[in-house]
Amino acid sequence: MNLTTVEYEKRGHIAYVTLNRPDKLNAMNADMHRELGEVWDDFQQDDAMRAAILSGKGRCFSAGADLSGGAPDNYRYTGDFPDISRTRRVFKPIVAALHSHVVGYGMWIAMDADIRVATADTSFWLPEPQWGIATIPAGWFAKMVPWAIASELLLLADRVDAERAREVGIVNKVVEDDLLMAEAERIANRLASLSPVAVQGMKEMMVRASNLDYTAIDQITEVAQNRVMNSNDRKEGAAAFADRREVDWPGS
């Protein structure tokens, strides 16, 4: 991959994915969307990778979409989002390490993560209505947080601080600035220490079942549960428990 707007580093079983346009406050342009999609594809396909940490370089996580080119005269929605759409096919856990401003599209990228840690000075903002823009993923948001909270962010276009974000379930934990990456790494290492087959199987069930009725969820559960429970990981876990020893996950 030839990456210019995203840094991608693999250390052990953890992938470090960093938005890398600090001079533009990590505003997201077409290159960043495309490159982030390529990174998530590689992360999913690399069997050695068990968890990822998503962060932003510089003064903030992301100031949102790069609007420097202006709006098109004739807009047509295509549904093509190479970063968001691909994370919906990533069944490995993603930890977001968030600081300062998490705005617009940057917030949607952050919400794609499974576990979110923020610094105390972090604020979340969906300002699109102020500019006459309809936030594209608005239809998804009320599925991720309660309706009233979705309305507060989407319709009022007000900023939400880190503590409020923690209260309403947008972030899992708020930490001091100098502890942000350490906490993200602690979580990622914990995820990487668990059975990759079990963790990825459960995330797959969560993703695939998020918009389905009970019958369809049960069908997905059957497929994923059978795969996980018949895996070598499950057999190794049982053997390690019986032998009272450390687990050595085969990952299959």
C-alpha cells in the first residue's frame, strides 16, 4: 500500500492505524477515505492481527470532512464509503483513542470502533445542519445510541464534552491526556490475549445481527457458534483450563 494520509504499523498482534493529516487537523479527504478502507481490508485479512488502535496525529483526532473544495453543484448519493462500509466487514475489534476535536465524519469513523477511550478535553460535534448539510449516517445513529441522544447530536448540532459522551455511551472511558495511548494499548492487548476465533465470531454476530429480527439473528448465531465451538481455539482453551496453564491460541 502507498499510504500518504494514514499511518499503518503492525506490532505483534496489534495494528496501529493513525490519521495522518495533522496540518489539516486530520480533515478527511478522498485519499484518506480510500486509504483507510485499504487499511481495514488488510487488517481483516492478516491472520496475525487480532486488534487495532485507531488514533489521530497532531492537535486533534479529526476535524471532519475536508470541505476546502466546496460542495458539488449536482450531488448524487452513491452509498460508497470505502472506510465505513469496510469496517462493517471487519470482525476484529477496533479501539479508538480520541483527543481534542472529534467532528463530523471524524466522529463517524470513531463510532465505527468497538471500544472508545477519550481524553478529558475531547468534544464531539456533528455540525452539518449549520451548513445546510444532512449528516449521511444519521439513519444509523439512533441504532447506536438512544433516540434522544441521537437527536441532541444530529438535530441540535451542539457539542458534547467527554464526560457527557461517557454518560450517554459514546465513549467507554475518559482518561488524562498522557494516559490515552497506554489505556488504548491495555485494552488492545487484552483483546489480543483472548481467543481470536471467539472474539471475532462474537463481533461478527453483533455486526450481522444489528438490523435483523430474532429468527435471522438465531440463524447467524447458529453459523458463528458452530464455527467457534468446533474450533481449535475452543479445544485449546478447554485443555489449558484443565491443565491450569497459559493458553496458546492456534487461531483456528
